[in-house]
Amino acid sequence: MAGRLEGKVAFITGAARGQGRAHAVRMAQEGADIIAVDICKQIDSVLIPLANPEDLAETADLVKNLDRRVFTAEVDTRDFDALKAAVDAGVEEFGRLDVIVANAGIGNGGQTLDKTSEGDWDDMIAVNLSGVWKTVKAGVPHIIEGGRGGSIILTSSVGGLKAYPHTGHYVAAKHGVVGLMRTFAVELGAQNIRVNSVHPTNVNTPLFMNEPTMRLFRPDLENPGPEDMKVVGQMMHTLPIGWVEPEDIANAVLFLASDEARFITGVTLPVDGGSCLK
């Protein structure tokens, strides 16, 4: 079924690479024009290299190669004014907004909660929770103004449905995203705006496939690699997998954005290989 988002416009944060890029490409494949933003610089508490301007430009090229329009901006989701300016400019160019995907997120720390630094905590909550709220706050007036309804998808995590050790601040933020989703769903339902969350397990992106995460998964090894992580990853799932691909999450996001999900709102949708059953 082609053209599931034909004529629509989607606003995606964290779009320079990983899941955000996959969402942009998948939605463009189905006819959407894309407002793509990403911080494109480092956050001090994050040891993993974050996206850069070249990554965002590559996402834009991938969308253009699908004969769709794209508007890009380098924006920190902690900065509401910058977010609003970006989405306002994108809507001015494209004429409407139908879908918001609040995807941007970080990983930092790795300590137990009682040893987590205030800096790690503050950055985590600011990006992974407050940034999600600010993204919706910046974009939703345009969906309301359009009067056509719309769809908002918030990226949470399996860690938004259950706890893991050494990631308590992440778990707290991702649980908070569920609260945002449910409240937005109640508040925006009368305008025919649906709000749902997706809950990925491990995803094959730079935020998962990196040396600090490999060491967190396999502290027993001096130089762990992906195959070493897969052993632990498979133990986390019901299906025999260590992780999923960004496109697996993008397919779920596309479904929630499309009219196929026109009566689905307030739902926490795991894409987790059965991790929630463990």
C-alpha cells in the first residue's frame, strides 16, 4: 500500500541518523514531506559521539532522492524557542503539519541511581523527557490549526515499561514519556489528534553499537564486540535476537502515523522481540 502519508508533513527530531533517519526515509517513501531537526553537536555528559551536520545533510539527501521535500535545522530540543522557530519555518515552507515524531534522545552515565551524577541526571531528563514535551508543544499548534487531526508519536523504550540497572535516570525519563503520551492523548483527542508511544528494545544504531555500551553489557571481557553483546542481548528477548534494526521501529511509527491507525490513541507499542515478557 503505497502513499500512506501522501500530501502530509512530518516533523521529526533526532533525524540526522539512527532511528530518526529511518523514520524520515520511511515516511518519505510513503509520500510525506519532512521537517528534520537534530542537535548536530556534542552534549558534554554524553561520551558517545552524537550526530553532526554531515549526518543531517545525508538524511536530507535520502529524502530528496525519494522526490520528497525536506526542511532541516540544527536544533537542541532543550531549547524551546529554537524548536518553535524551526517547526514554524518548516510549516511556512510546506503549508501544514500532520505528524510529530519526538524521537531525539541520549544515553549517558552507567552508574546505579545512588551514584548517578547530577549532570548526567539533568541532561538525561532535559533531553529525553523535557525535550519530548517541548517538541510536541512547539509543533502541535500547527496540527490544531490545520483542523484535519493528526498523529503524534513519542519515542520511549522498553525502559519506559520496566526497569534496568545502571540506567535509572534513563528509565525514569522514558517512564515519564508514557505520562506525557497519555496526557497529550486525553487533552488532544477532541481535535482528532492521536498520541501514542513506541518502545524499542536494543536498536542497531550508534547509540547502542558503541564501546561504552559493549562494556556495560560485557564487563567480564576486556574488548567486547557486537557478537559478545548479542549473547546478552538474546537473553533479554523472547525471540532469538540481540537487537532490532531502525527500520523495524520506523515501520511501527509509520503505522501509527497512518490512517490505518486512525482509532488508535494512548497506546504503548513495544517493538521489542518479546523483551517485555522477560
